[in-house]
Amino acid sequence: MNLFEPIIQELLSLIEEWEAKLSALSIHVITERRNSQNRTVKQIIGHMVDSASNNTHRIIHLQYQQSPLIFPDYANLGNNDRWIAIQNYQGEEWNSLVQLWKYINLHFCHVVQNINTEKLENEWLSALSEKITLKTMVVDFPRHFRLHIDEINELINKT
């Protein structure tokens, strides 16, 4: 069994459950309701796309680059908001964005299934000067994923 199989199964289950929920949301819910970071559902989903993409790249780089890896840190120092704005997720066609979210996260799961376990202790250096191992990064990904799903759920239930 793959070391990360429980993580992969959890993500696959969440993706399957939430694809239909996301697709069914009204334009009002996805574009007008905002969380504590002033993000709409569309922007949260866009951020989740960025997270899966950046973490996929980190996984790949951590398996062949020298450790610790210095990799651009999009998530700290306000850069994630720049990514959201530059890509204009608020203006993205909703069904396309949901499918992008689905498939980039499915690809993330595929990449995780193929990690060379000899590289799990390789580290990357965050913008906050924290050394984070490949294993820690993968293990933490579902927590981050659920955090944003919970934010979306709160916005759905907001009156």
C-alpha cells in the first residue's frame, strides 16, 4: 500500500463530493458572498487551483533538486492574493473553473501516488525560512484543502 493512500482517498472523496455541490451553486453565492479574507467562492476555488499546482511543482522539484530547495513561495507575504487577482478568478467561467479545480487536484493525487519514498525527507525553504519536508508538505495538504472547503461551506450557508 502507498504511504499516502489514506490522504489520496480522502482527497478523492472530497473532490467527488464537492464537484457536484460546487457546480450547483448560484451565481450570487459564488460571486457575491465573501469570507474573512474578502474572497468569494470563485476566488477560493482559484486559490485551491494555485495550491494544487504549486504543491505539484514542489513535489517534482523536491525529488531531483538539491535539498533544501529554494522554491518561490506563492502562499506567504500576500502573494496568493496577487495570484488570485492576476489570474482574475472572479471573472473565470464557473464550470470551467470547477473542472480545473477537479482535474488539477486529481493530478496532484496521481503525482503523490508516484513519489519516490527515498526523497521524503528532502526539504524546501519557505519564504518564512521554515524547512518543510516533502512528506510534511503532502501530509498537510488535506488540512489546507479542508480549510478552504469549510470556508466555502460557510459561505454557502451564509444568509
